[in-house]
Amino acid sequence: MSRWIEIFIVSLKLGLTSFGGPVAHLGYFYEEYVKRRKWIDEKGYADLVALCQFLPGPASSQVGMGIGLIRGGVVGAIISFIGFTLPSSLLLIMFALLATTYDLTDAGFIHGLKLVAVAIVADAVLGMGMKLAVGPKRLALMLLALAGVLIFDHPLAQVGVLLLAALFGLLLFKVEPQSGQPLAIHVSRVWSISALILFFGLLVATPILATVATGNVQLASIMYNAGALVFGGGHVVLPFLNQALVPGFMDGTNFLAGYAAAQAVPGPLFTFATYLGTVISGVSGGLLATLAIFLPGFLLVIGVVPFWDRVRMNKQVGRMLIGVNAAVVGLLLAALYDPIFTSSVETGLDFFVAFWLFCLLRFYNQSPLRIVLLGAVIGMVLSGIGLA
């Protein structure tokens, strides 16, 4: 019991202080879990990070779950997730209640937050593209993915694009098997197999439920489907959720305002789902959406860890992932164009402000929190003088 309390306190501390996105989160985790508390050694931590980058879902949150698993078993993984996710979820629930209580459609700061979203997603596209879409073959896959989701405007189009990208990756690329020491995580085969069966069972069921169900069942189905199919971190969940929820569940203005607000809070960007669920179905909807979008990542951590050494040695899996990662950049670039750019940038001045914020983020190393606050202030100023 004392160990579980310790896991919660440490993960809550990280949830309150971890600003800056998934890469920054991994740095915070390294300082706290490896250097300070020595819950895992450097090699084990590197292997755990590699595993979570390999899986779909929120990589930094999955690393936290994995460390909780090492420290306190399956219960420790659950507690670690709760502690790390709780602060940002509560803050985004409060923001969502504000957005639904008052009509914020014409608020100046909302316009500023939409311009912030342009800057942040552009930065994510550039950063990911420089790592994942380098070279003629990967660039071609990125462009094909971009064309596919722009031409076929349907949530399932993105699933089809990723499956095709995996096939092309298998055919086009070569990859060397990875090596490393086994991870020091002990999970029974019963837990692991049960988690994998549940993951794939829900993966098959949720797309069907998302089209035939209503209310909270449909909301949970959409969120689970998004969490199970996203490679590349929190930014990439944006196009999935936009196509699934706008305009059927909410308008684009509130969607983008919540996405920008999610940049201003510590913890995982996947808690954007908390905001969306609260706007759609109140606090209960926010909590349900949070659990649904994180559930596939949790099931994969529990299910894949015992088989990780065998999986990471598989060349075919590595080749497919190269194609999937390149396609992910195309999906994010499509989202940058529509809905983010098309619904946010209305004038030349808007474009200048968005580009300036992007430069501050990319080249002047300003924190996302500072960019969000600055964008909100600029939006209010432009609205006050009649330019927004």
C-alpha cells in the first residue's frame, strides 16, 4: 500500500509540473525515476521508451504506466496513470465548463488560441517530418497519405491510409533488428493475453459502435478508436478526432480552442479528449472520454511487455512502422490545412501572428505555455481594436 501511495504522489507531482509535450515529459521522467529515485536503470528506461514509441497511443503516458508497472504491478500502472493525468484533466474540464456556460464564439482570446493552434501544429509537422519523412520513399508515402485524407473526407479514410502505409513500408524498406536487455517488468501471461484480447476485441467493435450507437457509447467508441490508431503522440490525435466529432458533436471553434488550451496545461496532450467529452456530454462525458482514449495504450503496455524482445527483433514489424510513421506526418499536415488553417487564418495579419508564434516556438525555444498565453492576449488586443 505504501508503495502505491508513493507512486501516486510522484506521478501527481510530474502531472503538475510536466509542461512542454511528450519529449519534455520523457526528460522529466528520466530525472525523477532514473536519476533521483532509481526505480529503473538507464538501459531499462531506454528500452521502455523504445517500446512505447513503437506502440500506438500516448508514448509519454505509456512510459509512466510502464514505470508504475515495474514499481507496483498492474495496480501501480493504474495509479501512475491517474496521478499523471489528473491535473490536466481537471483543468480542461473547468475550461470546457466555461466554454459551454458562456458563448465564447466571438471572444477575442478564442481567436488568438486558434492562431496558437496553427503555430503549434506547424511546429509538430516540421519536427516530425524532419525525423519520420526523410528521403524520397518516406516523403512519397507522406504525400500519398496527405492526398488520401484530403480527397476522402471520412474518419475511416485515415485508418485505410495507415494500413496501406504499413503495406508499402513492408515492401519498400529494410530495417535492422534492435537489440537490448530484457525489461525488468513481471506481468503474468494471463494478464498480458487478456489485455491483448480486450484491446483487439474493442478495436474491432469500436468502429462499428461509433457509426451505429448514440450518446456516451458512441463517444467512448470514437475515443477508443482514436487512442488505438494514433502513432506519433498527442498532436496526431487531432485529425482523427476532428473528422469524427466536427461538426456532428461540436463546432470547429470550440474544438480548436480546446486544443490550444490543452497546450497550456501540464501532463499528456491526450487529455484534450477530456475537454471534448465535457463539452459534448458534461463532466461524466469528460471522464468517460479520458478513460476511453487512454485505455488502448494501457492495454498494450500490459499486453506487449512480456513479448517485447521477440517483437522488436521482427524485421517485418519494423519495416511496416517506417511506412506508418511517414504517413502520420501526412495526416498531421492535412489537419494543419483543414480545419486548423482554413478556420483560423482569415486575414494577412492573422497569418503574420500565426507565423510569428511559430517562429517563437521553433527558433526561439519559447515554451508552449508562454505561446498560448501570448496568443490569447494578442487575440484580445486585436478584437479590442476591431482587427479580429
